[in-house]
Amino acid sequence: MSAPLQDRREGSLEAPTRHPLDWLNPEFYNEEAALKEMERVFDICHGCRRCVSLCNAFPTLFDLVDESKTMEVDGVDKKDYWKVVDQCYLCDVCYLTKCPYVPPHPWNLDFPHLMLRGKAIQFKQGTPTQGRDKLLSNTDINGKLASIPVVVQVVNKVNKMPAVRGLMESQLGVDRKAWLPEFAPHKFRPNAAASAAHPVRNGERTPGKVAIFSTCYINYNEPGIGHDLIKVLDHNRIPHVLAEKEACCGMPKLELGDLESVAKLKEKNIPQLARLAREGYAILAPIPSCGLMFKQELPLMFPNDADVLAVQKAMFDPFEYLVARHKDGLLDTDFKSGLGNVSYHIACHLRVQNVGQKTRELLSMVPDTEVNTVERCSGHAGTWGVKKEFHATAMKIGRPVFRQMAEHPKGETRWIASDCQLAGHHIEQGMEEAGKLGETDMAHPLTLLRMAYGLPA
Ligand code: SF4
Ligand code: SF4
């Protein structure tokens, strides 16, 4: 089904907009209607092909078309459309950086949200891997259980045993070669240092006080990054509090199409975050996917919810906040230690926040530091890249990133860093497997910033 000829113009001249997700409408879950919409969109994509190198969803689609009898979308069995849906991990890059046919263009293309609709239909129907998928997406429940004293050591040790990884692969579908995060013996939230009584200095662009939404990953897996954020804030005399209670932001559930669970998590997080937003706090989430959830996905699911919109306005990526603080003349730039050659990977879920490369901007202010930015998908994509059926593809997608991170234009790479620490580990694994890691270390950009200030770990 081709788009009408009179509409075949090259992109929209107006700024892109995004329609709310129509997830409460029963029609959203109508499989026949969703497949019909996929046929329309796939036909446009087949004629365009701009996104072929972004991920494996587009090559899967184009192969299906090219190998069909008609060599057009109408020759592809609709059952095979689900193969395309499975390959999408909702990074949003095709929508926000490539596609000229997004609204207000009359073709009204939203490829990621169409894939999300497909995932929501699959989730309602129940897929064979649903047990595994639900388990992997319970980031806060898994973290709570695994970080019980004694249990944490056992879980970490057992998770590294080849026999156990083999069992996890056969029983749970978690690829035995995929990097898995360890659980920290001491969670972030109960051990976060209380703020000093710094006076609140509001800037033109930045509230002068911060509320930290720590995220499951920082709380249970790598609390050091959260402690580094606090040290950086304290060094810059910015008072902080932690969000009172925290549940998962909902992104892992969204990626499964489990939208009802997203709504339940939203009910836990949003009321108290909205209160903080109304009290004038900037809310910082140190994991880009979690920030994106509050900045974009929840507002698109709940476009009329005033609390959700208040949180959206108050939510910052930490480097977005710190660079705005610099523009307000309120950031200390008296750095004590150069970082050398840094290969910095900008995470997809940060790229699509449309805030620019704030991490690169700030790290580049550090003397004796050369930041080389790699702006391409690492392939990790949350829990997607650890699944047995996708891990090899995740490594393949990441290969150009592994190579570019190793090839710093100024010489040997001293540090690799990604805003998404999961992507950072995935890149580290890829570089190691390719024999390109050498003396390079991996650290989160907030850790590098803390080091540049000369602050102790
Ligand atoms: S949202 Fe990301 S993974 Fe999904 S189709 Fe677009 S680029 Fe590929
Ligand atoms: S999503 Fe847009 S840019 Fe990408 S292949 Fe489809 S039509 Fe082209």
C-alpha cells in the first residue's frame, strides 16, 4: 500500500511533534488494525531506507521485502512482521534523528511507537519468553532481593559460574556470554551522604536545589556513581535531597509492551516527584533511559496528567543540569586533574532527549583532556542485549562503536565512558573481545568529573 503520490514530498518543513500514545483505546490492541498500519509504514520505510544502519529492525524488514515474491511489502507474510517488532528495542533514534515523515508530515510516521504497539499486543497475548522477560524487567524487585546481606555475595558469585550461566541460558534465555551487572553490597539510597546546608542559589536556567531520582541501577548495582554525583553537587555548593521513595521508572516494562505495569510504577513515583518539582527542585536521574521515561514516554502516555507534566519540566540529565549551571555562572571549573584521552559514547536515550552533547561539553572543559565522541548505538539496549536470541546481534551492532572507542584521534584511549553505564560495560566487553581494550579503563562520566575536581572516591 503506497502513500498517495501527491504526498510523496521529501520531509516536513515544520518542527517534528509527537502524538500521545493511544494506549487506553481498545483499538490500540486490535491486531488486524496494527498489522494494517505496519503494512503502510513498512512500505514507506522500504522506499526510504534511511535507517538501514541504525539497528537490526530495518535490515530485517528490508530482507523480508527483498526476499518476497513481489519484492514489495505486499509480498511479505504478515506473520513475519513480528520479526521486525522483536528486533526493535525502542531507542527512538529513528524517530528523532532520521525520519523526515514524522508528524506534522501527513504520512504521520512513528516507527518506535508502532513497534511499541506491536509489543503491547504481543504482551497481552503472552509470548513464549514472557516469564524470562518479566523477570529481567523487574529491576527494583531483583535489586531488593539480591542486595540482602549474604545473598548479594552468593548471587554475584553464582552468576559468574560457567555452569550457572549455562543453566541461565538454557532455562532463562540469558546469553552466557553477555555481561551481567553485579549487585552492590551496600545500596546507594541508605548510604547517600546528607547534603550540607548550602544556601539555594537559583540561576536563570537552573533551580539551585536538586532532588536525586537515583534509579534502580545506581541504587542496587553501581552506587559509586550516585556518590560521585553527590560529591560533584556538594563541591559546587548545590544542596540536594533524595526522592522520598523510589520504584523503577518503568522503562524495562515499557520495552516489553507491559503498559499496565508502567502505569502502576508511575503511580508510585509521580506524586512525590511532582511535589519536589512544585517545590522548585531540579530532578536529576543519572541513567538516560530513566530520565527519558519521565521527560518523554510518561508524558506521551499521560498527556493530561498535570503531575506528570510538572515532573517532565523539572527533570534534567545530570550533565544537562551542570552545563546549564555553568551558563548561569554557578559552576566551579577549577579542575585539578586532566583526564587524558577520553572516548565518550553518547547513549541513544540521551541523544533523543534533544539536549545536545552536554557530557562532552563539560568534560571538554577539563584541561589536558581530549574528548572523542562516538555517536552510534552500542547495541546493548537495556535487557535486550543480554537475551540469548539477541546477544550476538547486540555485539554486531556495537562493533563499529567498539572500534571507534578504541581509535582515539589523539592516540591511546585512556578512558571509555558512556552516559549509560550498561552500554559502557557492553562496549568494554566488545573491546576486550576484539583485543582492543589494552590499558583503557571504563568509568562513568560523573566519576570522571569527580576525579577531574580532584575529589576522593
Ligand atoms: S526505535 Fe531504535 S531499535 Fe527501534 S526501529 Fe528505531 S532505531 Fe531501531
Ligand atoms: S523510519 Fe522514516 S527515515 Fe527511517 S526508514 Fe522509515 S521512513 Fe525512512
